[in-house]
Amino acid sequence: MERKTVRYRLLACAAMGLVVVSTSGCVTEWVPRANAADYSYSTDYCATESNGQWPVKNEVATRTVYVEKLEKCREDDKSKCDVDGKYNRVQQPEIESYVMDVNQSSRRGAYTSCMWYWGWSEQERWLWQPKAETSH
């Protein structure tokens, strides 16, 4: 293989790696504001309070999903058969059930408000950025 080709491949791999890293790796951390209370105390207190106000309440919800299925073609109309001339792809709706905590958003809001009250604020940063010296 030529040296030029190897260089281009290495450059392409490095560029792809940079794209992957730059589009992922975000974290949220709590950063103290002026006169913030102790982090451990604040987070324990706020978690207890928010869970007390908005306990986990799981409910079953449903949603419609579309699943691709193969349907046998009619003998009199083979012109629309797109799979081996025998089958047709069709999207069929199916109902799917899942469990969701209906209080999750309210509990998170109560926790965040409580942490703000105790002197903490959320801050997002990329993983490659240095951690703030004052963050927990």
C-alpha cells in the first residue's frame, strides 16, 4: 500500500474519531453557588423531600408502533410484489404496552428546585472539558 493511501486512511480515522467524541460525552454536574450548603446534606435532603412529595407511581401506557411484515401477493396482481415476486412489504400497526413513572418529571423538578434553594445549580460540560474546581 502506498504511503499516501495510509496517510489518508489514518487522517480519515482520526477525523471520524473526532466527530464521534465531539457529538457525545456530555455530563451534568452540581456546582455550588455563593453560600452553598454541604453537597452530601443537600442531595440527601432534596432526594428525600422530592421522593416524599412525588413518590414513584408506575402506570401502564400504550403506544402504536409500525412493524414491517411480508404479505403473500394475490395471484391476479403480481406487479406489486417487491420481495422475490411472491411477497409484498406492508407496515402493520401494533399496540405496545410499557411502564412509566408518571411522577418522574415532577420529582426531578422538585429535586432541582430544592438543590437551588440549598445553593447548588446544574451545569453541563463535555467530558473533554476540565472539571470545574468548585463542582462536586
